[in-house]
Amino acid sequence: MTRSHHKPLFFTDREFQAFEGAPDPADVTAIAHESAAILVGAGRTNADPEVTARLIALTDEIGLSTLAQLWAGRPAVSLPGVLWRLYTLREWVRRDAVGAAGDYNAGIRHAHVSHAVAGSADPSGPAEIKALADRILEGAYT
């Protein structure tokens, strides 16, 4: 027979000290959302194309692993979660533009939406897929 509840688990002082210094999950969530909101706000309040270009190329400067620490654990429906997925997509396309173009061209035949809606040039080569990834991310900031 399984029970749906259990007795509280008590820690000794020594056991509890193992958690000392661990970041508070609420703080981690707040930092993720605040940093994403600041970036998007900076992009949307500034009409300078140089600022937008720097925001798009953010991972080129700070690395994808830095953003992963901030945003990778956030849900896909949250602002930091969406930005994480967009930057990850851009990074994949930048690292393997030939493979990304091949995957895009193979998948477009099975897509249920118009090819024009996707926004890529026809035919879609590596350069066009890189440009598309940047345009998608640019949309978050403009």
C-alpha cells in the first residue's frame, strides 16, 4: 500500500549546511525574467540598427552557455524561454548552416503552412537560412 503523504524530513545542522549558498529558485526565476525583459525593452525602445544588431549577436559576445545559465530552464511560453530557444536556433544555424538549410528544405515539403509564411528565400541555402534566423530574432527586438 502506498501513501500519498509522508512525514516531514528533518535535517541536522550539518545536513542543512549542505544547502548553504545555493541560489534561491525564486531569485533565479526573477533574474531570468528581468534580464530578458531588459534586453527586449532595450531593443524596442531604441531605433538604432546597431543596437539591434548587437542584441541579435549577443551570443557571439557572451556565449550561449551564459544564456543557458540564465534562461535554459525557463518554460517555452515565458519570455526568457522564448529568447533561449531563438538564440539556440540561431547558434545551431550559425554552426551548421548547410545542415540547417538541408533540414529546412526537407521539412518544408511536409509543413502545413505556406512556404512564404516561413520567410525564407526560395531556394533556401545556408546564407538564406542564416539571414532567416537573424530576422526571426530581430523580430523580438523591433
